Amino acid sequence: MKTIKAFAPATVANVSCGFDILGFALEGMGDWVTVTERESPGLEVISIQGDGGKLPYDSDKNTCTVAIQAMIDELGINPGIEIQLEKGLPLGSGMGSSAASAVAALVAANELLGNPFQKNELLPFAIAAEKVACGAGHADNVGPSLLGGFVLIRDYHLLDVIKLPVPEELHCVLLHPHYQLNTADSRSVLRDQIPLRHATIQSGNVAGLVTGLFQGDFDLISRSLRDVIAEPYRAVLIPGFYEVREAIKAAGALGMGISGSGPTLFVLCKGSAPIPGIITAAQEVFESIGLGVDAYHSAINTRGAHIL
Amino acid sequence: MKTIKAFAPATVANVSCGFDILGFALEGMGDWVTVTERESPGLEVISIQGDGGKLPYDSDKNTCTVAIQAMIDELGINPGIEIQLEKGLPLGSGMGSSAASAVAALVAANELLGNPFQKNELLPFAIAAEKVACGAGHADNVGPSLLGGFVLIRDYHLLDVIKLPVPEELHCVLLHPHYQLNTADSRSVLRDQIPLRHATIQSGNVAGLVTGLFQGDFDLISRSLRDVIAEPYRAVLIPGFYEVREAIKAAGALGMGISGSGPTLFVLCKGSAPIPGIITAAQEVFESIGLGVDAYHSAINTRGAHIL
């Protein structure tokens, strides 16, 4: 029977001032999904590795099967497909774990079915899976996981998703403190109403960040990495947030933000030289408040999900 | 005695989703300022043309002298300068009239004094004049009038002003309805607090507009020309606003917004071919509600203020 394996990268959503509209993909971290044809119709998850037994096999709840089901519903077919999921990402860490699984499943199944869809046409099916996994159909993880690079979600409703350029020397450090953050808490602290002047500040910064990406202007990227809408409310849920930010900037980082709804933090920097210093500086702060932290270094993945 | 004459272009501020952070300069419309050395120290406005007698000669109130005074205060000098102002712009129309006068005065006086400042260093002095003229030190008219092109004001406080690229075929039509709009009214209708989701929509659109300018993607520019923060409240003060927008889009325009705080409207389009149809369509709507309208066609001025 035909077997296809695909990889989809981890992602950072809510990129600081790009709250809810900007995400990017990470190199060397992500999930793998293998799909295999079988004769009897229907989708079945037959193995999940690396999740510590936490993810559901139920095809109404697993993001892989929900995503593939949305795709085959659109095609009006009912093939038999067995799914094997290998998690390379910690669950609920704010690194786009559910998005990577859904995207890898879609890219693999699309290939298995003879590529009835272009890559970017898979996005609505991945969003359908995000609705089941997260309760909200956000595209700022699935967009960059699918397409790679920095991705702007100009309009969720119309799925106007635009790939932005990535300066070659842009690198990322992910800091995953050993600390549980309830996503519901992280959502509930946001304000429904915000001051008009904060919206203007946010607009200026997101325009600056996009300009910095196009111009390869690292100083401008650094000046623009400032979120006045979500971060001030979410940062208080992450012990050491402001101290870590100060420390990593002193170590040469361009800036820092909360990845997704946290608790993972992303740090951007120019080139790989400052990375060891950034990691050491962050570890020292977290240790000083009794928290362990996993640190990952990654370039920006510009390729997105792909067949292996 | 040495005499220098400078031109500064009209400008559109509050470019739709770029409310408070984006402006652009117009070709072929603006103000002229001539400065002449004299022996006795002090600044004096000796003539103003084209203002219908409305602008003040008082050097504490005229934007030309306020701007030049801020510049010479910074230099710690007190030269004698006579100023002649020729207005090419209607006052209070939302085309950056006060900004153009201040910028032309600064560029001329800077040349007269041997160019002690780089062009972009003149910005704080122009903003000082805007404070006197408008009660608020906005940079989104003086920035593009000085520098030309599309200008992003990332941060007012830090004066982080960035010139954006302008696609060659981008054209503008200005529609100035014969209608008085009180700037105070136009400000007072704005909300102090806005929904978080409106801020997110605005961010997505401004990121889309900036991306469209960099990529020369006119469709993206068109999709992004949508202001959900200021326009819904201000449009109701401009008779025919939504009907005009529908008509100009049907005539091939990319989109439309309120220039500054109105009542002038700016229309963007690709190439000059759709311009006659756009103007006719807008005139028909305004005529149907009993309003005359002046229409101007302009390319985007990418040069900014300059010596003649």
C-alpha cells in the first residue's frame, strides 16, 4: 500500500505587535505524519508517539483526522487512510503543536490522493482542525507551518494570507520555561476594549516590523517588536518576563515576545553569534526565580511543510 | 540680499487603515515660500498670497515663522529673515495646508543659512509649527511633505519616520466637496476606546497596505484600504461618502479614504486611465445631493520639498 510521510514545522504566532495577524515558522522543530492507504474506507489514527499518551485517537478529536476529513469532505470522497503521528513538539507550549500535526497530515494526505489541492488551498482544512483543537479557527500558526517564513494573516474571514520576506540573518531562540500556563487564563486577561491610542501605536509598530522584514533593517525590527495590546496583560502571567527581556536585550537580542499564548517566549536576533549569550542570560534569570527552562535555537524556516 | 524659494507638496494624512501613522505627498500641488536675508534680526512675514486674507502675519501664529523660529532657536542664532508665502492649497481642506507652508519655509531657510541641518532633521521644527496651527504635533502631513512618497510615522514620540516605496503606477485623485467640515467635530466623533478586534483588523490592513507598497501589489493595496477605527465615525460627517466610494470603485479605483480629517477624499488608482471615469462618477454622486466638488489628479510626489 502507498505510504507518504510529511513534516510540518513548529511556529510562533502573535509575533509581538503582530498580535493575531503575524506568525513565523521554525527550522528543525515540528511534527511528522505518515499516511497509508488501506482498503476499507474511513480515517483511523493507528499510532501517536511523543505525546506522553495525551492526544486523542478519536477521529472527531484528533487534529490530523479532523483536518483530513475536512479535505475529503470538500472532495466528496471517502478513502481509507491510516495515520501515524510523531510529535516533535511539546503540547500546549505555544509553539503551534496542534497546527503542525494538522498541517503535516494535510500535506501527506494531499500527496497520497494525487495532489488535488495546491498547498495554500489546504489552509481552510487546517483551520477547521484548529477550531477543534483550540476552540478558535486562528490561521497564524497553520499559515506559517504550511507556507514557511513570516506570514501575514491580513483577514481571517477571507483567509487573505500573505508570505513576507525573511532577512537571511534573522534567527530565533525559543525559551520554554518549566511552568504551566492555562490557555484560558491567557485569553481571559485580554481586554475587549482598548484605548484608541494603543491601536495606533500597535499599527505603527506592525507597519515598522513589516517594513523591517522587507528592508532587512534589523534596527527597525528591533524598535518595532513592541506589543501594547496583549503583552502587558499576558506578561504578568509569566514569571520573570520583564527581567528576561532586559537580560536578552543586554545580550544583543533584537527583542522578545510571547509565542502564541505562552508560556514559551521567542527571542529574535541578528546572526547566530549572540545566541549562546542570550540563552545563558535567560537561563540565569529563570534560575534565579526557581524555574528551569528549555532553550532552542532555530533559524526561520522558509520552506514550510513538505513531503519527506 | 540672498533670496531662496522652496516648494513643499500637499499631503494626504490618515491614509485609511494607516490612521495617524501613514501619509503621502502629492505631485503638482503645494505651497511656495521665499525667504530673503535682511540686516535687522528677527523673522517677518511680509506677504501672503492665495489665502483669501485668512492667515496670520503674527510671527507667533504663522506656521512659517513658528517653524523657522524653532530651527534658529536650536541653532542659537537670531538672523534677519523676510518671508513671502504663496498658498497653492485651500485652507482647512485636509490636504496638509499648514504643513506644506511650514515645510517650505524650513527648507528655504535651511538653505539660506547654509544647510546646518539634513532634510530629515527639519522634522521636529515642522512639528512645532503643526502644534501651533492644529493644536497637535502630528507628523503625518509634515513627514511626507518634507520627504516625499509614502511615509510611515512608526512612533510620534521618538520621531521614527520611515519612507516607504511607491509603486510607479500609483495615482491619486483628490475630491474636495464644497462643504465645510469643522475639524473639532471631526476629532470629537472619534472613540477613546475601541474593540480589540477592530485594532486587530486595522493592524492586518496596515500590514497589508505596507506589503502591497513594497510588492507593487495593487490588488493587495485595494483589499487593505479599509479603516475600521476612524472612518466609520467620520464618514457620517461627509454627505455621500459611501455612495461616492461605491461609484469610484465601480469606475476602477483601488479604494478611497478621508484625507486628514476631511472633508477632502483621496482616491487611489492604478495608472492614469481610470481617472476621468473616477472623477465623473464622484461628481455625479455629489451633484445628486446638491454638492459641487473640485477634483484634482496627482501622481505620488516622491521627491518631497525642494529648493526652486
